[in-house]
Amino acid sequence: METTTKVSVKDIVKGTTAKFEYASCQKIWYKIITEDKTYLFPVDLSDLDDVGTTRFESEYKAINLMRYVNKSLKSGDLVVYPTI
């Protein structure tokens, strides 16, 4: 696994689905699978100014979580690995 900033958020979320993967340390992690790469990114539940009282579902159209993909890309938390 590696983290990267050489990817376009639009390329990750366009026409894909984000699925809940796991929860750990006040973060929930979602996975987006594209043709060649798989992306794993967190949503920080401890940041109440950001998430408030939002209810997070197990699956979304990835574009609906684009803000969190973008945040994780900028912070270096986006995990990228080849799709098998």
C-alpha cells in the first residue's frame, strides 16, 4: 500500500461507489474500487464541526463523499493500492 497525491479526485469518484470498510480510532473508512486502483479514505467522526450529526450509510455514490476523498488526498491519508 502507498499514499499518493498524484491522482485526480474527479477520476476517483466519477461513476464509482464508496463502501464502508471499517471503523477505528474515531474514524470510519470507506473504499472505492476503480478499474486499476482501490482507494481507502477516512471520515473523522471526532470533527463535529465537519460531520455534525450526520448519519453515515454503508454505501454511497462516491461523488457524495468527494469532500472526504479530497481532504484525505490533501492530508496524505488516502491509501492507494492496485485493484486485484
